[in-house]
Amino acid sequence: MIFVTVGTQVAFDRMMDVVDAWAARTGQDVFAQVGPTKRAFAHLRVAEFLDPADFDRCFQDAGLVIAHAGMGSILSALSFGKSIVIMPRKAALGEHRNDHQMATAKRFEGKAGVSIAWDENDLAELLDQLDAAIQVDRPDRISSSAPEVFLAKLRELIDH
């Protein structure tokens, strides 16, 4: 199963249209958390929102994650050791209030298990390169908590 998430604040129909068209061509099993959209996607199983337990279950079961460039989505995928394709929202298209997702995507560019789709064409090309087994680089799992060295320094700072 491929899990797609757009986050909880706003819909991301530009990304979802590409994924829906790709699922139609390939027959891939895609489940998507689509946010508050008015759009219907004919080739995807969808939910507007997921509770935290269901959200984690989707990450756990996914062979691949496709998401907006939200930090929560990226860190969730990496903490589950899942490869992720991210497509940043663009402020100029009214998808967000600024271009912080573009900066986030640039920061993760080149990281093992993270692929960046800068626009719809990139996303379609990346998805078309995947075979049925979703053969992409698997990232190392990241910890869901901060390193102990960081926590010790933070405690020291707070104590002083």
C-alpha cells in the first residue's frame, strides 16, 4: 500500500490529482489522507483526516509515503524507516502562506530515502519510475526522541 498525506491544515489537490492519475494508470493500491478538499479522487481510497493511531498504522503499513513537505509527515516517515516522496506546497499558488515547504524540501534533498518532486511533472516522473515492488532507497530509521547528548545540554541550559 502507498500512503499519501497532505497534512491537516489545507487540501493539496495539485499533488493529489497527479497521484490519482498515476493510480489510474498503474492500478497501485493508494490510501490518501486528503484534508478538507471538495475534490473526489476516483482511483484512491481516501479519508479527510485520521486519528493519531490510524495515522501511525498507515505509516507502518506503507511501502512508500507520498506527502507535502510538512515536517511532521517527513519525520513520521523517517521514524518508521519508510521512503518518502515529498512535494512542497507553493505560496505563489495559494497553497500556503509562505514558501517554508520549499526550504524544507531543499534541506532534505539528497537524504537517503527522500525524493523531492518540485512540481507536478517531477512527481509524475518519480512515480512512473517506481515498479510494483516500490523499489526505492530505504532510509535508516530515525529516533522518535532527541539524542541524549542534546537533552543533557538542554537540561544544563535550563538549570542555569
